[in-house]
Amino acid sequence: MTRADQQPLVTYELSEGIALIGLNRPEKRNAVSDRVIDALSAAIDRADREAKAGVLFGAGNHFCAGLDLAEHAERTPIEGIRNSRGWHAVFAKIEFGMIPWVSALHGAVVGGGLELAASTHIRVADKSAFFALPEGQRGIFVGGGGSVRIQRLMGTARMMDLMLTGRSLNAEEGERVNLVQYVVETGEARAKAVELAKKAASNAELSNYAVIHALPRIHDMAREDGLFTESFVASFTTTTDEAKERLRAFLEKRAAKVHNPNGGNA
């Protein structure tokens, strides 16, 4: 019996409304193969149907070391295009799906692994995490959406530096260049990611949908187009019964106040 017959390439668990999806090729540093992409796609579809938020993590010592180069080496140009567009389609299910996604990052977050992480909405790294884009050294180019998503996170100059020099960034450097929003102690990324996912899951469903769909689109619009779109999204979200009840709860002082990180509430 082969390993594939014994263990799934992608694991799935639903806990308290949170979908926990794990890359499960630890012996390959969770390198992404065609079969992994297919399994990940199915897991994301399931999470969209039954979860309120999702957490993406990697089994073993690494989040994801990127593309499985053994599959990539002999592809023709058209096969490479088909493969790249397949990654785009699956990662778009995360970025523009029905629920917020939080990635828990540790060890290698490299190449396609960083592209996958960049498709999530919140990224948490523990102190073992490191980030790199070694495609130039492999004679290839990013193909999983990195030239769009990663470039928008860290900027063109920083991404160009990583790709041209092959250097790696540690967790603190990753936070400094906006690849991640949180850095935690080694081994604590998944717990923090679940904590954040639960917070997101407690929001109004339509508000979450508006945040993950409207914000990136408004970012790409001209200023006045963005403001115009914002007015419609803001107005529409307040029309639901859930929004009306949440607003009443706030006005009647039944809702929690905004936490002041300096102490007390606002």
C-alpha cells in the first residue's frame, strides 16, 4: 500500500464552525503537486459550504516549500500555462470565496508556499518561519499568483530583491515587509490562527463577504470609483436583519465595546 492510500494529501476538520485544512506531505515539505491542488480545491469548496472561517496550515516541520519541481521539469509551455491557471483558480477560491481565511505559517514558506499564503486574508507566522522566492535560481518564474498577490503585499522592489538574489527573510522581517500580520512564538501559529478565525467567524456573514471581496477591488479602482463603490457596499450591508440587530445591540449597550490596547475600552 502506498502512502497516498494511507493518508490524505490534504486533511480537513470542522471545529466550532472553523474549517481546518492541512497540507499533508511532511516528507516532501508539503510541496504542492497537481494532486495536492485537486485535494485543496475540494477542501476549500467544502469549507465554503459549511464553515464560517478557515485556517490553512502545514503538517510536519514546514508550511509549504512550494511547487513540486519533479512534476514541473518536463512540462511543455502549454502544459505549464494550464498548470499555472489551475493554481490561479484554486487560490482565487480562497481569496474571493465565501469565508475569511487565516494561514498558520512555520518553517519554509517558499515559492508556491508563499503564493498560497498570500491568497489568505490574515497570515500568522511563528518564529521558525522563513520566506523566499527562489524561482530565479531554479530557472523559472512565479506561477501561482505571486506576481500579483505577493507584489501587492511587499511592493515591487522588495519582491524583485528576493527573486533576483534568492535571499530569505525570517518571521520578523516578513512582518516588517507586510508578508504577515502576526508573529508568535515557535509552535503557536496554528493556535493564534484559530483564535483569529473564530473572531472573524463571529462577524456578520455579509460584512465578512464585503470585506474580502470589496476591499481588494476598491484598492484597484480610481479614487472616486472606490468611494462610489464603498457607498453602495456600506449601504447594502446595513439592510440585513442581522445588521439591524447588531446595531440595536450596540445602541442598547448589549454589545462589547472596542478594546483599547492601551487599557480600558473605547
